[in-house]
Amino acid sequence: MAKQFKKIGILTSGGDAPGMNAAVRAVTRYAIKRGIEVYGIYEGYKGLIEGKGSIKKFAPQDVANIIEKGGTILYSARCLEFKEEAGLARATEVCREFGIDGIVAIGGDGTFRGASDLCKRGISCIGIPGSIDNDITCTDNSIGFDTAMNTVVEAVDRLRDTCESHARCNVVEVMGRNAGYIALETAIAVGATAVVIKEDLKYDEEALLEKIRAGRTAGKRNFIVIVAEGVENYSEKLAKTIQEKTGVETKFARLAHIVRGGSPSLADRLLAARMGVAAVDMLLEGRENVFVCERNGRMTAADIQEAIVIDKMYKSTFTPSVKYPTEALAAYSPEKVEEMKAFCRMRTEEVQELLTTSEDISNYR
Ligand code: F6P
């Protein structure tokens, strides 16, 4: 029989993302509607370890007027203590003190790992992907990704105006940690001359320079090159190289945390609302150690451990520091492993298709 929940906690952890508040609101209001008390836990797992003073019972009105707010009203913090046995034991104790028997944790893969550790100690946890990076392989979208991309598009459109006036190039570095999704999709949306992401194993700097030279010869005034921050120590250098080797005056801009703030877009608010409701439903159905995923427009649950393995499988194809999870895969049936591999192939194909699209529509002549 599914566990009967009386009290659940909600927290946000890791990098904040626009739409996290909309998710907090959805979880709170829907859980209360289903007869469950909701406790807001401040500063993520740090607050869970601190207990009293960092945990507050929420009424529906406590989450009023937050749907449009960026950041997270629950705040976020890095918590090394939570990775230690003593920290986890203390967090479990705090849950028992408050009578909290379930937690909805909003964040990225680090947040899900924490949730999984709590599950092992008897606290049912459900994750909700909140990260501008969209780097959680199992979900098509994470909360904050759409808003972050809209912010990039707005900023780059402005840069293009001034590039056009002065006949310049602008290399723009965007966040995304190891993932190139923000760079790739915004590059298409702003009509960038080129995009540089780690996932592009065939990236050719000389071809990029040649494209800029050819564009300039054909009369093109402005050039936008988007670089994902995951391509380490490269963007600023590339700006210098472009100027030196093409003669096109080149500026450099790192958008950094600007991309993480701001009011969430409609798409992120909608995703947050749907994921929040799905997370509570999953808890009520007796699910735990899973996170809510969007797949082909539908809300579904992904096993946290399995998702971590899939993440490693996928990321190892373009990040040398990520090792292919050979040992972890031994725990799964050959059919399951094939299924996981197919999933990673699908993500690779998706990225390749976007790269091709970007290339196919960025020629000037
Ligand atoms: O994961 C979100 C993110 O903004 C990444 O894109 C970026 O690499 C990282 O967080 C920055 O982290 P911090 O806010 O700790 O500097």
C-alpha cells in the first residue's frame, strides 16, 4: 500500500533557475489541496541540517505572488556537510522531528544525488529538474532553460545592433556548465555565424575563420559567435584569434549570471506547474528516488540512479573527464543497457541535428 503522507518538505538546491518559485508554488498549493502539510526548507540541504529556524510551515497564501519572481524564495546554498554521513544523519533526524516523511527537491543532478541519499534513510524524495543548463540527460527540458535562452537572445540582439553599426564581430560566452544546449539553441535563434560547443567533436576553428573572412568579403558587417562555457578557456582567446586572423574587429562578452536571473517565461512557468503537480502525484502513488521528467510533452518519472548512469554514458562521449560507467552498467540487464544506449544516441542525434541546422542557415553567400 502506498505510504500515507501527512507532511512533506520542499527545498531548492544548487544553482537557482527562473521558474523554481513557480514550482514551489505548485507543489505547495497542490499538496495542501490533497490534504498534506507543506514545510518550506530554506537554503536547501543546509536548512534541512539546521532544522528549526530554517523550516517553515507553508499556507497557500505563503506562496502567493511568487509565480513571476526569478531566483528562489527558498534560497539555495552549497552544503558539503550533507555529503558526509553525519550531515545526512542529522538531516534525517530533523525530518523525524518535524514529522516530514517526504521531500520534493528542486535542482540539478547534485540535488538529486542528495535526494537519493535521503531516500536510503527512509525519507521519500522526488526530484524536479530546475537548472538553466538543461543538462539532465533524461528530461527534454529543465525549469529555467527557456527563460535563460530568452535572456541570451535579448542580450545578443542588442550586441548585434552595435556590431552592425561598427562592422564588428562579437564572441559571446554563455553558461551551461558542461552542456552546450543554451549555446546551441540560442545560436540558431539569433542567427549566429557560428556556435562552439563541447559536443561538436568536428569543430574546426579554421573553417570558422574562413566563414568570417568570406562573409566580410561579401559585405557582411556583423558577426555573432556563441561559445558555451563548457569549452574551457576558449571564448576570450577565440575573440582575439578572430580579430588577428580575419581583420574583423572583435569584442568579447561573457553573459555569466545575468542569464540566471529574471522573471520566468511562460514555458518555464507552465513546466514548473506541471512538474510540481506531477511530483506530488508521484509521492502519493508511492514513488520515491525518482525525478519528474518531461518526455515528448508528457510528465514521467525517471529513476535517479538510472538517470545518473545515463548522464555519465552520454557526457562521456564529449567530456574526457567523465568516465563511461562500465561498472555501474553491470547492475542492469542487457536489454536495459541497450535501452539506455539508445537514449544517449537519441540525445547525440538531437544535438547533431541542431548543429547542422545552425550551419545550414548561417551562410552569407
Ligand atoms: O548550473 C547552473 C550554472 O549557472 C552553470 O551554468 C554554471 O556553470 C554554474 O551554475 C555557475 O555556478 P555558480 O553560481 O556557483 O558560480
